[in-house]
Amino acid sequence: MEDIEQLLWDLGIGARYRGFWYSAAALKLSVSDPTRLSSIKKSVYLPVAKQYQTTWENVERNIRTAVRICWEQGNRELLEVMAGRTLFVKPTVCEFLDIVTNYLLRKTEHF
């Protein structure tokens, strides 16, 4: 899904960050089944960790770094457009994945 990678890039998260790749993998899982976000450790972090041969903690930490990059240096305005509201605080990893997942699902409904 090159849309996901392009969207992360548009958010200011570059491919030089591990969190870019972990976020892309997590989003692919959550777009295919949004209920995965209700048990994020088991249904998202662990499968991504297995795919990249790392720990779930490392996956969560690197996605958290990607969220921070987006929030502090990237395109916070685009994230707010995707969320459909003003964001007053930096989203958690789960909130970030939820915002982007729902945006992608709404986007695909129009086609």
C-alpha cells in the first residue's frame, strides 16, 4: 500500500526512521481490520515485531518517535485535517494509528 507510505511521508515522517516502517506495517494491519486497535499490543505491536524480528516495546517506542517527529517537526496541520479536529496535545501511538486508520478507511470509501 504505497498510499500509507506516501501519507507518512506527507506527515513529515521520513523513511530514515524505523518508526516509519513500523508505522506503515501497523497501519496496514489496522486498515485491514480496525478492531486490531482495541488490543494494540497483541494485534498490532506483536505481529509487527515478529515481522521485523524485534520486540513489541521497540515497535511501540519507534512509532512513538515517529509521532513526535510528525508533531514537532512534521505536518501537524495535516494530522489535524485527518483527525477532523484541532489536536491540543500530541496523540499517543494508539490515537495516532486510530486517526490515520480512520482517515484511510474514509478515503477508500469514496472510490
